[in-house]
Amino acid sequence: MTEHNQDAELQINNEEEMLTLYDEEGNEVLYRKVLEFYHPEFKKEYVILAEEGAESDDDDLIELVPMINEPDENGEGGKFLPVETDEEWSMIEEIVNTEMDDDHDHDHEH
């Protein structure tokens, strides 16, 4: 993990990475990290995940799962927490829409 300057501007990392998480039943689920960013206003690091192998629906949308990356005492990646406030949801939605529009301006043909 990189050190964050608390006054820094929005930092976005869109390198894809695979993560294995566990669902409520304790089953392993493979997720692809599609976006990671630090937001100075909320002073948190956010990770946007997409379930690997998830099929797009008719609108060609794959469900994205935003999480807060809560570092442990050493500043390393610790645990993922759910996003709970409407302000954070709105901010995440805006960033995801902007980033995804930049990256995926082409139509997907199946």
C-alpha cells in the first residue's frame, strides 16, 4: 500500500487485481478489483469489486461492489467494510461512472 498524504487529491488506481473473498455462507468468491481510490474528503480508501465470471444482464451491466478498505495498524490492507452513507454512495457512483466511461467507450459485442 502506498502512503497517503491526507491533503492529497483524489488518487485512483485502476490496475485490475483478483481477490478471493467469502460470502455469508463462507463460500469462496473470486472478485476482480476494477477500481481503487483514496478520497481526501472522506479520508478513506475505496475498492470497487466485480464478481469474476458474473454475467452481464440485458443492459450489459455487471454488478459492482464498492467497499471501504480499512487498513490495519501497520497501514497495510486490512479488511473490507461496507459503504453505509448516502454521501459515499453518491461519490462512488460519480467516480465509477466517470472512470468506466473513460475506459469503456466501446460497445461490447457478444
